[in-house]
Amino acid sequence: MRVVVQRVRHASVTVDGEVVGEIGRGFLCLVGVTHNDTDEDAEAIADKLAGLRVFRDDEGKMNRSLVDAGGAALVVSQFTLYGDVRRGRRPSFTEAAAPAVAEPLVERLAARLERSGVPVATGRFGAMMDVSLLNDGPVTLVVEASQGRVR
């Protein structure tokens, strides 16, 4: 599982002109799932995101977590994170998990974040989504998990 995390001042997802998910300060989490990802991977990443210390403390240092800062998370599925561009000009998406595998894992990650005390909004799985954000910093990280281990 691979997540591109952006610290944002605000972010939203629109489908067919309707806002389906919106947050203020927090994380925009673009989530890609591959074939061998597990519930354990989704939960490990959610735990990492909830505790990731990239918000400023009173001294201006990145020392506060998403939970400490009272931030929210906008979780958006993004199968293109497993696009392979090594050959030709058209990406191959064979490493991306099928929707029947990916959707429950994205939902599990979002649910685990909520259980950690993080307000969560989501996109709409499988839909063509317009994502809008104001990156704060900018701070952008890639978080990956395999077999429950985060790197």
C-alpha cells in the first residue's frame, strides 16, 4: 500500500459537480493499493498517519501529530500510484489491485484513522474525481506498508 500524504490548509473532492468530501487543516491522503496488501497494511499506515509529527508546535518546529493538531484527513483512492512507466509512453496499471480488493482496504484505512480520533472525509471510490487542495508548507511525503511494516 502506498499513500502520498500532503499537509493541507484545506482540501475537497468533487464528483459530477457535487462536493463529496471536504476538510480544513490536515492531510490529503492519496491511497494506492496493490495485490498483496492486507488489512494489517491499511491499519499500520493509518496509525503512522495519525501520529506523524509534521505540524508546527508553539516554537514553530514540526513536532505535533495530526491528532495533536486537531486535524482531519481526506482519504482518496488513487490506483495510478501503482502506474508503471518504465516501458513505452502509456502507464501500465497491472500492479494496482482490482477494485474488489482495493476498496475495502481504503475503507479500512479511513475507519482506523477515525478510531484514532481523526475526523475523516473520503472521495468516491472508482469515480472520476476533481481534487482541490491548498498544500501547507508544502509538506508532501510518501508512506508505504508491506506485511504490516511501514517505510
